[in-house]
Amino acid sequence: MSDLAAAATAFLHHETHLLNSERYDEWLALLADDFDYRMPQPVLRDDPALPRHSERSLLAWESVASLKLRFERILTDFAWADRPPAFHRRHLTAIRVAPIDDPAQVAVSADEIVFRSRTPEGSTVTSALREDVVDLSGDRPRLRRRTVLIDTDRPDLAQIALLY
Amino acid sequence: MAPRELIADSDRFDVPRSYFADDAVWRQELETVFRHAWLLIGHESEVPAPGDYVTRRMGTDEVIMARSEDGPIHVLLNSCTHRGTLLCKADIGNSSHFRCGYHGWTFANDGTLRGVPRGRELYGKDFDRSSLGLRAARVGTFHGLVFATFDQELCSLEEYLGPMGFYLECMLGVSPAGTDAPYGSFRFTHLGNWKLEADNLAGDGYHLRHAHRAGFEMGLMGAQAGAVEGVCVQFPHGHALRAQRTAGQEEPAFPGYPEDRWLEITEQLSAEQVRMFAHSTVVHGLIFPNMAFVHTPRAGGFDAGEPDAAMLQVRLFNPLGVNETEELNWLVTPADYPHEWKESAFKTMQRQHGATAFFESDDLENFRRMLQVNGGREANRSVPANFDLARDSAPFTPWFDGPGSVVGSDISEVNQRWFYRHYLDAMGADA
């Protein structure tokens, strides 16, 4: 593994651990200012050659500003949907690092299993593909883009409410 | 304008919990409430070209919304007329025909049965295909929204919406170019009985400052947190609406709409519609039984430099059972507004009002926590859901002269009572 790939992989393990641990301020500090998070709507199409996610419909579209608000809400006493908090854990596998046009950045993709559990929703196990761009140009890596392609055509709320 | 009195509303209004918990109720709803209503299917822009289709549900019936080769939109039962197999399995696509995977019967996208493999040989030369087309629903459209019903006796869509049209046009009729659903539809399932979402969106002004307190405290309620006045309005067929505006304004202004469009809006709407809609802080309501809408100007708190764009979210909630609901959402915009405006409105929808965002997430949490207790023996028999809030509203003068029964109780349960009266009446219960 190249140094670049090793750095990007270590970065991904670290930021995922922060999300799992709900250390949101520390996780936000890993994002580039123009961070862009998208979750395209899964779509069933007849032709297997066509994409299985919509090009225009996004179930989630977040920026640093909107994520800050999202986490700020969780810390209020009135985040009813998050009280009590659910159990959740992201499991990464098959991390792949590839160069892109900008030599200071790399494309990182990973397969991900996300487990979430709470009464009364029960447990959900969601498989997804993460497609990231990590900026390695500064003194430390920063996450610039994340696109999450979930592998389920009829997601339930518990599945789409999570950050992947 | 003359002051209006709240219609006398003297009896205690309870709905037994069993209506939210019993499977038998759900099955009866499909026969009564859903069978005899115009149901939202989608938006015309989802099927712009001949052959385009999307698959949807009407109650629990699977249907196809397709634009046929000659242009009109059809809503067809997605079930082969031979043995009933689901014909079209994709969410979205383009096809001139739908072919059954079982015996190969093939239907045109207007529902006509076109092909039966070895039909003449096996069924005989007198085999009449004409009576074996796909079961077609009646289709009606309103400013781009497509509705359908299998009830041949029900009144027209125009009559069904009736005076609610006055208010819907305030949001859907601002541009002569019509409406668009530029981001398509969003679909997910959640735990909870569909009626909870219906009564909430019909007019629950009471929950806002508690269920959505985080949004208020974080400045996401915009003008709704200021000095406002509001009304609840009820309509024939069970529809209801709650509207609020910044109090004391005279000159028309349309927060969330580009200022260079304000003149066009005043030309598009009637004088009373302008009076109703100007300075709007929120409009939400229910088209009976399972379509709702939320309209709000952007409240801020998002990315810098984006245009201030009002959001109209249209929602559909289909009961998959007594405890589970499938929800579809659309962002509906004026068709010819700039891309940046639509994108900003879309972000407002997904970040503020989307399923994962501030407001709907806490609402849906409350609905599933009701599910958790509604099936209990004691809860079911001795603690009904109560809708007695605000029976004695003082006479008031609304800021506009609009149709429907306009009540000056912004925080009340008058619309919920209206919804459940129609619901219980359709169910054959004593309302």
C-alpha cells in the first residue's frame, strides 16, 4: 500500500470511529469547508445496465453548515427522535484508494454495513457503498465529498436518518 | 369583512385507540375511505414523454402512471388481467408496452390488451380482448398534480377539491408556466398509523412549539416565531388547512419568492388570494384522505449565498398496514423559476422538512411512540385519543375573504375534528 493509500485508509477508519462514538465536533473538524454529502434515492429500473440510484433525487444533501445544525439539534433537550439515542455502528470493508485528476486529492470508496437498533423500530442492517474524495494537501487529511449509495430500494426511516 | 363565529362544537371529541391499532380497521379503510376518494398519484413532470411511467400505490393497490403514445396520462391497475401477476416491476421507466412475465400477455401503455401468445389458436377466433384491458382509474389533474380514483360514482376532481382549490392555487398557481417536480419523488417507509400524519398536517398548530422546540430555539422557524396571526379552514369531503402570516401587513409581499416575480404573482392570483397568501409564514393542510402539503418560506440557517426560496412539499402516505406507512414526498416549484431557486427550495425541504431533518423526524418519532402503546388493552379501551382543544374561539375577522369554514383559532384541534368526523362517517361509525 502506498503512503497515500495508507494515509487515506487510516483517515477513513478514524472518521468512522468518531461517527460511531458520536464525537460530532471532532468529526466536523475533519471536513473541508466545502464538504458535500449526498444520498441518492435508490431506483428500481428494468434494465440492469442502468444506474440503480437516481441522478436527480437525493434523500439527503448536507453541507458543513447543515450538519452543524443537525448535531446542534441532537444536543438540545428537545431532539425527541434521538431520545433515547439508538445503538448504531458503521462497519467498513474493502477500502479502495485511487488517484484523481488533482494530485492532492484521492478517491476513496468503501463498502459499509451500518447497524442501528432501538425500540420500537427494531434493528436494521443496511449495506451501502461510500464514495469519498479526501483532500491530502494540507497538514492533515480532510473529507471533501461523500456520496452514499444504499443497497435497498425501499428504505425505512431508520435507514435513511443515519449518517453513513 | 364580517366577523365569523366558530361553528358550535359542543360534544367531547374522542377517537378510540382501536382505530389506530386494529388490522380490521385498516382493511375497512381500504374498502371505504380509500376506495371512495381521489388519491394523489404523482406529478405530471414525472412522466414528461410518451412511454414514461412510474409505479405507485392507491391504498394497497399497485398502479402504473403512464403517458401513452398519444399524450394523455393513464393510471392503470398494475396487474395482468389473465392471472393477476404484477406487470411492471420497476419504479420508473419508458415503454410502449407492459408484458407479463408469466404467460406473456402484453398491454399497451394506455391499458389496451395488445398481445396474447397463441391467442387465436388457444382461445379461439372469437376471443374478445377488448374486455381484458388493464383496469383503468379515472384520472384528474390540478396544476400538475395527478389524482386518480377507481370509484366511477365519485364527483369530479374539481368538485372534490372544491373551495380548497382557492388555497391550493395560492401555492401552485403563482406562475403562468405551471408547476414542476424537479427532483422527482422520495419514498421511504416508517412505523406509525397513516391517520396520525393526516391529522397532524391537517392543522395541528398546538404541537409546534413543543415537538419542534429545537427548531424554534435554533432560529429555524423564521417568521413563524414572530408576531403572527392564523386560521384553520375546513372544506367539504374532509379537507382542511392551517395558514399563518406575519400580522399587521398591508402591502403585498411574498417572502421566499423572487421580488421580480411579485407582480406576476399578484396578476396570477385573485385579489383575495393575494390578500390570503401575502406575508405567509406557513400553509399546511390535508387533501382527504392521504395527501398533505407544507408551504413555508426559507427560514435560514443554511449555506451562504443561496437565494431565499419558499418550499412547497407535497406528501402522500399510504397505509401498508395498521402500523406501517409508505410515504412519498415531492418538491413542487413554479416550472420556470431559476435553477438556483429550485435548488435552494430543495435543500430547505430535505434539511428542514425531509424525513431525516428537523421537523418530520420528531413528528414521526411521536407517531411511532403512539404505535407502541395503542395496541395495549387498557390504552385501547380506556384512553381514547382526544381532540377537544379550542372549542370556544372568539369571533374574529380574517385578513382575507376566502371560501371554506374559516376559524380564527390558529392553535386548535378544529381541523382534526373535521378530519376524523369525515373519516368516521366514511367508516360507518358515529361521528
